[in-house]
Amino acid sequence: MNQALDALLDLLDLEQIEEDIFRGVSRSALVPRVFGGQVAAQALVAAGRTVPDNSSPNSRLRSSRGGPNAHSLHAYFLRPGDPGAPIVYTVDRIRDGRSFTTRRVVAVQHGQPIFHLSASFQTYEEGLEHQAVMPHAPDPETLPTAAETLPLHLPGHVAERLIEARAAVDLRYADVPPWGTVGQPREPRSQVWFRTNGKLADDAPGSLLHVCLATYVSDMTLLDSVLLAHGRGGWAVGDVVGASLDHAMWFHRPFRADEWLLYDQESPSASGGRGLGQARIWTQDGRLAVTVIQEGVVRVPR
């Protein structure tokens, strides 16, 4: 397994310090705060660990194939996280139903809540089936890797830090990323292919492991489409400042995070110092796996 991926799995493998109370650590990020995808994924891990059949004495997110699977999450980022301090996650068992299980998680640092998450889990059942048509996208194997793309558009030290921060994920832009066309407004739409940078163990598609890894990645590029509409390069070049405000995901069908997933993103609106991104995540064979919506602060520095 890729060393960076192994480190990411360790990051998500929370320490249980009391019943329904877990502790996580952070990794360095491009900005002096905890990466939003990390805290969202860790909170979902904490929620999932309290769901019957989703806990495991071996942890490492190896949830039972027979247990309820996460089908949605709704979250608010309340304060910037301190990457130098542990994060304590307290889980409230809101409801244990026959079909649906609901959990609420509060992430706390320095005595203050920094993040709230509500998550719902469902035991699998048959039902009506339909989905939208997958948009066209280039074959991911034909696209350059991040290590090949980023140095073309960013200063060396910035590119190196971004490559290091995303080393656990093979993330490939279908078009030039925002920082590659600064000053040139474009259609507010962005596509990236992603998968973990290495194969995962034998967890079933849709298990807690794969869902939490997709949650982690979902915060990396979702607001890119906001930047494209205004010809802004983003946090990597410093022509905007911003942070995630809220984040919602719906998990429709099982998927594996170590197989190619298309993240098709667009922005329908930006106003009031905020930008909205919405996206769908597709498996390579055309199944709609996840819907994501996020609003973030997007401000032009004065």
C-alpha cells in the first residue's frame, strides 16, 4: 500500500477514549487550519463506529458487510481547526430504527465546537431505481497526474506542498485547474477523476471505509467551479481567501474509493462573499454514486 494512503487511513482511525467519545489528530495542510475534508471524514468515522455492525475491534474502518451503510450527511464548519491540537468527537445516538439510524457528532477543540455533523445510515433494501445520465469525460488514464500538472502552473514550493498534501489520492483534472487560467473567466464547471493512490483491503463497496475516503476527497476541489467563473486561481495563488461553511452528501449506490470516480462539479451561484458548489460523483461504469453540495466563504483580499 502507498505510504501516504496508509498514513491517511491511520489519520481516520480514531482513538476511542470513552463510550461514544473519540479522539483524532490532524496532518499539516496548505493553510494554518485543519483541512475540512479531514474533520468531516473523521466525524463520519465517529458516527459510524456507534452504529450496530459498523464497529470493529480491529478498527481501520473495516465495517461489517451486513450493517447499515451511510446514506447522507449534513455538516457545518463552525471554527477553524487547530492542526496542532487533538480533536474530540462526541456522538449522540439520536435514533436506532429498524431501517434508519441517525447520529449527531460535535467536534471540539480547546473547549469549543469547531464542527457539527448529522449522519443517517440505512439497512439495505430494494426499491425504485433511476438516475441521470453520466456526463462525458476523458479517460482518466489519459490525463496527467497531479505531480505532472501542478508544477506547470504553481510556484515550486506551493506545488510541492499541494502534491504532498494530496499524496494519498490520485487526482487528475480533466481540464486546466483554476490556477492555470488566472484572469480568464470560464464556464463554472470542473471535472476531476480520483481514486486512492493504492488498493484498499477487502472492504465491500459502500462500506464505511470507502464512504469516509470519498468524504475526505470531496472537500478538495468542490469550490473550483466558483473560482473558474471569475478567473480566480484560489487559495494556492492567494487571489481569494475562503473556507468551507457547510457540506452535504447523499450516498446513492455502493462504490470503491480505490477505483476511478468522476467528480463532476459546477457552481450555480456566488454572492454575499459566499460561493455554492454542487457535484455528482460517478463510477467509471456510469453509476451515480454520490451527490455533494457545499457553500463556502469566497472573498477577494482587500
